[in-house]
Amino acid sequence: MAQQLHVELVAVEEKVWSGDAEMVVARTTEGELGVLPGHAPLLGQLAEPGQVRIKLAGGQQVAYDVAGGFLSVSADGVTVLAESATPVSSQSH
């Protein structure tokens, strides 16, 4: 089984999404960033407007439009702390 990242997406008022994923893609003020298991620790400021895409096992993906906040990568996984996070409606329904 492929290595997984533990991901937490948290907005100011609530935990928005939590689970295991294969990859997280987010746009920071430094540019678009893809995080895979084993990524070096880092702290990045999310670009505004921005989007966080969480790629799950089996090819599924969840995406959220985010405003403000930070992305933190540690040995424990990825935490996205956003001022607001709104699910992106999927076209595949």
C-alpha cells in the first residue's frame, strides 16, 4: 500500500476535512506546492484567492476554495489553517 499523508483542513470556526491522502496541492505566496508523504517540514502562507486539492487513494480528489491562512507540513502530516474554506462543486456527479 502506498504511503499516506494525514491531512487536516481547518477553518477559523470548524474542522472542514480530515483524513488520509496521497497528495495535497495548494497555492502559496511562493507558488503552487505539491506535498507527498515524506516531504520536508515547511510553513507556507496560502495565496489569495487560493485552492487546496486533496488527492485520495483510488484517484478521488476533494477541493476547497480557501481564503487566507497557512499550510504546515510536519512529520505528522499536513495541516491547512484557513480563514475560510468552501467546497468546490464537482462536475463529475
